[in-house]
Amino acid sequence: MNILHIDCSPRPQSHSRELSAAIVKKLLEVAPGAHINRRDLGASPLPHATSDYATTLSSPATLAAPLKGALDLAEALIHEVEAADAVVIGTPMHNLTVPSVLKAWIDQIVRAGRTFRSTPTGKVGMLPDRPVFIGIASGGVFSGERANQPDFLTPYLAALLGSIGLKTQQFFSVQATAFLDRDQAALAREKTLAAIDLTVVGKVPCPAE
């Protein structure tokens, strides 16, 4: 089993990193011999779309004859997803949505003719499905009766990942982190992870096999 583990927090120690690490630990209980491919976007941010990349993607004609090297990074990142049997993403909520480092990753892996195709009814994913576990940390509260801010992160990620074929998704969140001490955060994390469904790992065909 191959696990792609992605972290997005710029902080070396953060609630979202602890949450994603706990999810990976749960997966290792199912597959103790799993290989983990680490992509730390917080510590090593990806460059935003370059001129050559944007020009290549600007039309079907330029995409059919891409500028040399323009798609190299995108291909490497897509291959990481294709090689994974499960993907784990740990991310903070920044200003109600995804942080810019995660958006930069998304902009590289979502590509017409490669990971999705356009149809009259919308995008159709071209990647085989696999489980994606998304751990979110938020300083405020964005769900439940105590919600005091909107959530543009969860529906956005759900739609984008689904558009490329990754439809088996589980979202977990630790909220109000600005007001939690470490013990409270650990308790909230364990309570959140109690809802994880690891049976999906065996139900979805392993794309890496």
C-alpha cells in the first residue's frame, strides 16, 4: 500500500499536522507495511503557475504542443497521486478556505485531458478513485450549532477532488484551535478520528497495483 501524505501548514508544529499524522497512524494499523510518500507543501511550497505553464494550458492547441518543461512539475505531482492507494491531506483553514500552497498544488494536478475531461454536463474525472482523508484545523468554528464563520474549504476541495475522479472522501476537523490547549486539542482530535472509516481502503481498487 502507498500513502501520499500532504501537509499544508506553514508552522512546523500545528493542529493540522498533528491531525494528518494521526490519520496516517490509523491507516498504518490497517496496512503496517505501507510506504509513505511525503509532500510537505508548508515547508517546501510549490511555485505558483509559471508563464510557460499558463500558456500551455491556455488552449487545446497549446496543450497539444506544450512548451518544453512546462508540464514537468505537474506530471510529477500527478504521478504521486496515481501511485497512491490513499491520500492524506492536512490543512489549516486560511481566511475561510484553502491556503495558497494547497491551491498551488491543485492548480498543477487539475488539468483538462489529463486528470479530467470536459463534457456538456461538466467535468468527468480521469483518475481512478482512491480514498482521500482530509484533516482540517481552524481557529474558528465553521460547522455545527456554534458555527460563527462560513466554510468555503470543504465544498471546494470536495468538488475539485471529485472532478478528477477522487470521490471517496472523508473530512475531519479540529475547530476553535485558537482557544484550545494541547490536552483539549488532543481530546478533540481523538474524538474526531473516532468517525474515520478505514474499511474504504479495502473497498476501493488499489490504483497502484
